[in-house]
Amino acid sequence: MAFSATLDTTESGTAKITLTGELDASSAGIFKAEVENAAGTPGVKRLVLFIQELEYIASAGLRVLIFAKQKMGADADIHIVGGQEQVLETLVKTGFNKSVIIQKTYEVA
């Protein structure tokens, strides 16, 4: 399945990116560009990644997640919503689950 990353910013200071397909070295640049767009939006302090349709994440995708955490700033929250078992397992094995908020469904705090 082809990769896509779709950014939707809202007025509540939340940027939402929906990821589908396989996030690997060839598609990481697409995701990184959307993260940069989200981080560049004034007032955004929360990044929500909807990954229900993300089938695979490679190390290049994990690097973009680390970049997202740095780019959004220390006081920004990153939520990861949904996720297939294989993708969530990768996040746990790499310890990235300690830097983000993983949820089955997105609930606004």
C-alpha cells in the first residue's frame, strides 16, 4: 500500500496527521514535511498521529517521530492513536512509547 500523510490543523492548538501505508526510508520525507508544517503553525502544542492504517514503520519512520518530538518542543504533547499490533510493538521495543501518549481512540484532554 502506498504511503500517505495528511495534515489537518485545528484552532484548538492541535495538529492532526493521518498516516496510511508503509512508513520507510522512501516515504519518511513525506511524513517529515507534514511534521514541519504542523510545527510551523502558530499556537500548535499538540500533535496527534492517527496510525490505524499504518501497516509498517521502519527505522526511518522512527527517526521522523524523534524529529517530531524535537520540532514540536519539550512542552508539546504527541498522541499516537490506534495502531496495528506490529507498529505498536515497534514503538514499545524501541522505547518510544515513553515519549508519547498512546491511545486506542483520541480523547481531547
